[in-house]
Amino acid sequence: MFLRQKNLWNNEIGTRVQFEQAQLAMNSSRTEYLNTLSQLKRVKTAWRLDYAAAKNSARISEENAEDYIIRSGITGRVYTIYPEVGEGISTQTVMAVIGGQNNFILQLQVDENDIARIQPGQEVFVTMDSYKDSVYKARITKIYPIMNENTGTFTVEGNFTKKPDRVYPHLNLEANILIRRKPQAFIIPREYLTDNDYVVLQEGKKVKVKVGLKNYEYAEIMSGLSKNQLIYKP
């Protein structure tokens, strides 16, 4: 309309007022058009920001939803579940005890006087209260290098090489670790020793002996006693 009115004005058709009105209308339309473009740009920017915020919010919601799905980090058996039905929990709540069905770790406490003789790979003979008449075999796999100051013991771990058909967590066991073999050793029950290195003969006579290897049940006699002598339990 502005160009039409301009051509008419150039040919001296019409009035100047009509020409100026057409020019004003064109300028007004241009301003409105530019404002609309600017508004469209702002709307697109706001939309992109809203989309990014919504996408981030959806991602956070998905991550939070994962907190309500309990997954185990290992394949094994659930031995116990702590919370009761209806009890409120958080992401820090201990939910259950999960362990292997076949691979159990033996946890032994070794006195500080003996720890220097223990090393990985040594054979272990295990007895358990649940299987009183059986002896099972294991091997040392790990020695923790720090002593428990309260008990004066070191924690040593082992794995079964021959185990019972059924094993449960937290069973009590007693283990004898084989540190050396000595064929034809001369031994006596350890409870027959008195004052660490004496034995009692007939008529209550005490004789000093040299003691070698010993465990909780037996003590090796290096010298001071012959195999035909009769000894008495103190």
C-alpha cells in the first residue's frame, strides 16, 4: 500500500497526507513485525530452557525412582531381611544380608605369638560344632596386617578345599593351621604338662622336659622323657 501510494504521489496523484498516512502505516507494520519476531525468539529460548529443565527433572525423577528398586550387586542367597513390612526406610538403610551359596570365607583369629608362622597357602584342618565328628580342609588365603588391640589377635581368612554339604553363615569353628610336618614325633597330651615344661612321674616326682611343637591338644617332647615311662595327669 505504501509503494502504491508512493507511485501515485510521484505522478502527482493524491495528497501528501495520504502518502504520509501510508508511510506511517508501513512503519507501524514493520515495528509490529519486528516485535513479533523478537517475541518469537524469546518464546523459542524460553521453550528450550523449559525443555532442558523438564528433561533434567525427568532424569532426576528416574534416578530417584531407581532408589525404590532394590538390586543386589552379587548373585547369591538372601540370608535375612532386616526391615519389617510397612517400616519406613531410606537409601542408607541396611536392607538384607546376601552371600554366596557355595563359597564361604573362614575367618580365624590367630594369636600374635603365632602370626609370624602363618602365611597364605598353608593347609588348615577345620572342625565345627555343627559337624562334631568330621574334619574339613581349607587353605589360608589372606592375612590382615593389623592386630586387634582388644584381643591381641590377627584376623586370617581361608577357603574350604573340602567342605560340608551344607554350610551356614556365622557358624563357630576351630581351625588348626599346618605350619610344619614332622614324621614320627614323640608327643603327649598337652594337659599332662605342668608349669609349661614339666611332667609328673610316679610318686609325684616332677621331671623337666624339652618341649618342641605343640597345639591345643598335644605337645612334642624333644628330650627328658622316654616313650616307656609312665606319666600322670597333674
